[in-house]
Amino acid sequence: MPDSTTDKKRFVGGSAEAGSPNADSVCQRILHQAEQILYRHSYHYGSLVKFQYKDGVLTLRGQAPSFYLKQLAQTTLKELDGVHQIDNQLDVVRPIEWNGQ
């Protein structure tokens, strides 16, 4: 199974569909779209979210300032083409602990 790491500012990526000749391009497209969706919806914590995509599962890691925004990120991203499951590992932190701007 191919696996690659992307050293971008806000996410890491894995392989897309196993055995797919364009697995890396599918992975990069999904990771880019996920990042753009959070920013387009003005989720100010977007820079604190890291994405990983592998075999149809989009994993979210990082921090969210509230449980509501954690769930909203998951709900928003589940509609991405190629994403069959969201593994939401975002930590909810109180505003005093939050590293966002």
C-alpha cells in the first residue's frame, strides 16, 4: 500500500485508495479541500487543525475552541467526495488554553 507524507503548514497526508494509480493526487485534493472548507467557513481555529487522509478516512487532529465547532468541522467535511468516514480527534480547549488568534 503506497504511503506518502506531505510537509505542508497545516496537514499531513497518507495514501488515498489502495492500489489507485493516482492515490497521491486524490489524497492531496482531499487534504487541500478540507483545509479550504474550514477557512471558507471562517473557522478561526483552522490553522490548529491537522488532516490525515487514508483509505477513505479523513482524520482531524488539533484544537477547537468549543464542542460545537468540533462537531461543525466534522459535519462540514463529511460531504467531501472520497471521504467515507471522519475520525474527529480534535481536542476542545477552553479559550484561555486555546492557541488560536
